[in-house]
Amino acid sequence: MAVVLNKYKLSIMLVPKGASTTIKHVAFEIENGYPFKPFFTNSRRRQIHHLYQSRMFKFDRDMVNWKNAVFAVIRDPVERLLSCHSNRVLHLGELDKLPLTDEDHEKGVTMRPSFGTFVAHLHRYRELSDKIKHHSLPMERFLGGRADRYTRIFDSADLSEFWTMLRERIGTLPEIPHEQTGGRDLKERSISGQTLDRIKQIYARDYDIFGDFLTAKENTFAVS
């Protein structure tokens, strides 16, 4: 998904569950001079994601002027999936009304899965929920398959350098919000080695393409 700031010759490519909400809010205030607040049109509430739509790379790449600076913000796939589970599944209840089949029940697919069950049946949960699919697709789908096209790639685990470089281009930044607070990531969660291996298998391409840019020194989870 692309945030395009042509005035500053800069675009920022984002992935769901990778600080995208916070960065969209900052970008809106940079462009408009005031903070975004949800509003209504035709009796429908409009959120920041309706203005900066979360689309696949193949749809957004032509929005970006690749001759200018293009930043990308990534997140470790394990941390992304933990966040998807804690926020979308446990907090927002995205799976609470799934049309589960008898076969689903026999295989152990549930509406409130543990993280291990969520990972084991991730393909099925993506089939059942577009929102889960969107928030758990590999980063490659949003950023493309080449890291070398980006001017800089930042790990969302520590965005201090990202904000510094943004200030160098733009000047004084708005106050940095932390918009996605519901169902905050659960610190020091324990996941099994089998689940960790499965995640690394699912997101193998992400690790191949972007693994060298993951800078976090400590995980928020333990392996049991």
C-alpha cells in the first residue's frame, strides 16, 4: 500500500500490521495541516484506511514515482501474525461468526482459535475471512519481490530512524500517534517450535527478500 507525498518527492510503502495506521495518520496531517478524524458520508463512517487504501503492490506500483525516494516499512512475519491474532481475532472477533462446516469442526478449526491453531489452519481462516486474509498475507504481496527498488527499508520494531529521516525531508512532524491500541500485542507470549517453523515456512519468501532489514534484537515471544 502506498502513501504518496509528491510535494516532498517521497512515497512510503506499507504493510498491514506494520505501523501502517500510525504512518497514515501522520501522512494525512502532513498533507492537510490538521489531524484526521473519522467522518460520515452517506451515513457511512469513513476511517483513515478509506483514504489511504490498503492495496496490493501490483495495483499501487504505478502510483509511485520510483525516481524519487521510496521508503518501505516492514515487520517480522512472526510478530505480524501475533498482532493479527491478538487484534483481529481476540480483540475484534473477526472469526466469531464464521460459517464453519462439519469438516472444519473435525479438523479443529474454531471461532476463537489459540495462536497455534490459528497458524495451523491459516489457509482456511483466510478462505473464511477477507479481513484475516488481508492482514496476514505475506509482505511481498504489498511491497513486491525486490528489496533493491527501495531507497530505505525500516523495521517497524524501531521507527526512530524512520521519523528522523522523515523530519529531514519534511521539517517538523505532527505528534506521532499510536492509533492501533485495541487488542495490543501480548508481550512475552509463548509459541511452540512447531508453530514457529510453520510461520517461517509460510513466510519464507518474506524472510528471503526482507530478512536482512529486520533489526529488532529481541522478540516479544518465547519459544516453548
